[in-house]
Amino acid sequence: MKYPIQKWKRFRRRRKRKRNGDKHTKKQIPRTVIPSFFTLMNLFCGFLAIISIAEGRLFFGAWLIVFAGLFDALDGFMARLSNATSQFGIELDSISDVVSFGVAPGFLLYAFGLAEMPFVGIILSALPPLCGAVRLARYNVDVHENFDDDKGRDDFFKGLPIPGQAIMIAAFYLTFYNQIEIFEGLEYGLNTVLVPLIILLSFLMVSTIPFDKIPSFDKESIKKHKMKLSLFIFYGLLILLFQEVGLMIVFSAFVGKGILLGGYFFWKEAFGDEEFSD
């Protein structure tokens, strides 16, 4: 039993520690909490997308994949803004991305058209999560080792980012889900276009082709990447104005620009330093 005098002494000691600014009395919220919240919202959207697709609500599931992409962009932005990038955040982000941008779009593809090809359809719809997992593992290793194999390319991703391929798949569904008849004249119908699209996007993820990174919004990055930042703002306006079609146009342009940039770098490395002699 504590007597009043003992309680009074404890109260005075706590008050004195608080007045002196004792660190033990001030527990700060870790800076990683905010970006991790957005990462978990990304994962939650991916989980809801899988449930929606399983219940036959493919339209809703496709939009949830797009919203997962939005939360993924926000978690990276908040991590840079609060200087809260951490190994924990990188690993949590990768786990979330495998679900939201690997499993969910793969399941969407299977439900949309690949179920017509029982065994081959399963293999093809597994490519986004399988290649996406390889892409993320390579990215994590590169970040961990601070790997930079090509000077001047640190403004680019090595390989198509997994959210990019997932939103491209979602955009394809949202654009054409109610216009399937336009594929009827093709030999294998919808799958004539869908299969090459899946193979191309999966290959681009595991390739080393450079794709644009979204620039940071600090003064130095804005000065350095005015054109790139303007392009991404233009992309955002297109999506807001045209929605599903805007998504399809923007991500087709993003993928196409990456392929052209990859061709340029290949040509430069193969023939740029070639010395001609008489």
C-alpha cells in the first residue's frame, strides 16, 4: 500500500522529468508510420480487388487495382517528403505490390478471357505475379546494395515497374470490357490481343529497359526535370478528363516511351563509342 506522501513524491518526480524534457516521457510517432499506412491501403485495395473479381465484379476489381496504384504513388511521395525511407518500408511495399499488382491483375486476366484456355490460361495469368516478384526482388537488391550500373540512369527504373503493368492491364479491361465484339473478327477473338499484351508486359518487367521515374517535388528536382514533370502532370490531366480511355492512352504512351528509350540506349551503347579508322 502506498501512502499519500509516497504518491506525492512520485508525482513530483514525474513532473520534474517532464519539466526537464526527459526523452523517456516524450514518445514520438515514427516517421515511417505515414508512408506505411498508404502501403497498407495499397495492399487492402489489392485484397478487395481479388474478392471483387472472384464475385464476378470485374469492373469494380479493375478500378481497385488503379486505386492501389494511387496509394502506391502516395506512399513513395510521403516517404520522400518526410525523409522516412527505410528497409522495413521497402519490404512492406514489395509484399503489398505482389498482391495488388501481381496476383490481382493476373486473376483479372484469367476471369476476363484466359479461362477459355484451361491450362495455358493459368500459365499466362500467372506471368504477372511471377515476373512481378522477380522485378521487385531485383529492385530490392539494387536498393540494398546501392547498385548503379549505368551512370546517368538513376532517373529511370530498370524494367517496367509492376504498378505500371498492372494499371495497363486494368486500363485494357476498363476500355474494352463492353466492346468485346470488336475482337470477334480476329482468329482467337479477345485472346489474340490479350496474350501478346501479357507476354510483352511480363517481359518488360524483367528486362533492363529504362522507364521514367516520377520526379520528386523538391526545388532541385523541379529545376532538373521540368519537361518530365510537365509530362507527368499532362498524364494526370488526361486520366482525369478521359478516365478509362485516359488510363489506356497514358500507360500505352508510358510503355511505348520506355521501349523507344531502351532502343536508344542500346543503339548508343552498341554504336556510340565505335571508332572509325581509315
